[in-house]
Amino acid sequence: MKLTTSELLDLSHTLAGDYLAQFSYPWEALPGITDLILRLGPALDPEEYTQTDSTVWVHKTAQIAPTAYLGEACIIGPDTQVRHGAFVRGSALVGTQCVVGNSVELKNVILFDGVQTPHYNYVGDSILGHRSHMGAGSITSNIKADKKNIVIKNGEERIETGRRKIGAILGDFADVGCNSVLNPGVIIGRRTTVYPLSSVRGTVPPDCIYKAADRIVPRR
């Protein structure tokens, strides 16, 4: 499976496109998300975006529930919904027509346009591609139990990331079933579906259905 940024993600569907294009692998972009938002925010058109705090910019067509929390270094794009009880801890670049649902927590993430995290999701140190979806209760686990650096496992290949925290990278149109856990450093290929209640490790190829670790079948 190819794990390059261009293979997993259509960079035309995010304000972070030029930034992500600098990196061979998408997880290499994670350390700079905060600085990226702090550069992008002041350049946004004030006719389109409201600066609600010193480092928070919200598009005027976005719907933000009164009970939602938007932390430092945050951009919320056009026609996006941030629903009741959402906790955007900070360092979150959320695109156009996204859903950040009830009791969802985001931290150090890029959500491309059309991403849905609608119910009880935790997404941390992750990048979710265009129109990807996380079912209710599905989460990213972003740190190993032994606290060691994360190694991306791709078949026989092992890629040392040098990072202690990496959640998941979802390719465009990836769909994660309800109550699934994406373990640290998981990469899901484009248009792949993960069955509910899955515990996913390593990489999952594009255009597949993940039923179990030993049952990954091509999509027909």
C-alpha cells in the first residue's frame, strides 16, 4: 500500500493543501498544525469569517451550538455544524460542510471538507480526508500503552515516525464503523469501509472492506 500524502488525500479539499503538499507522508504534518492555523487565520476574509477569540475563526455560515467549546487555534469552515457538547480542545482545522457532533472531542487535527464525526468520537493527532466518516462511538487512539514512539506498519515495511502521538490518517471517503478503535498510527486507504466494533492496527488498503484483521476483502 502506498502511504504518501498524494495517494491518500485530495489536497484541493482543505485550506491546508499547500502545507500538506510539503510532506511525503501526512503524519509528518501533525507537529505544525497549530502554527498553520495561526498563519491562516489572520489572512481569512473578515467578510466571511468571524474572529470569536484571539486564535479562533468561524465562518459566518457555520452553525455552532451554544454548548460547544472552541479552544485555541481553531478554524471552522463554511456550512459546518458544531453540535451540542462538542469539545474542540484546540489546534483544529475543520473544513467545509463538516459535522462535529454531540460530545465529540477534537485535538490537533485536520478535517478535510465533508468530514463527519457526528456522535461521541475522539479524534486526536489525526488527519481525516475528504468526505471520510467516523460512525458513532468510533475513536482514534493516539498514544501507545508503553509510551514509545509510533512505528507505521505497512506489510513488512516499518516506518519510524519519531512521534509519541499519532492517531489515524483516513483517506478520502474512508468509513469507520460504530464503536471501532483505530489504534495508534493506523492508516485507512481511500474508499475503504471498516466494520463496526473493529480494533484496527497497521494499514488497510484502499477500496476494501475491513471485517477483521485476517478478513480484509476487496470492495466489489
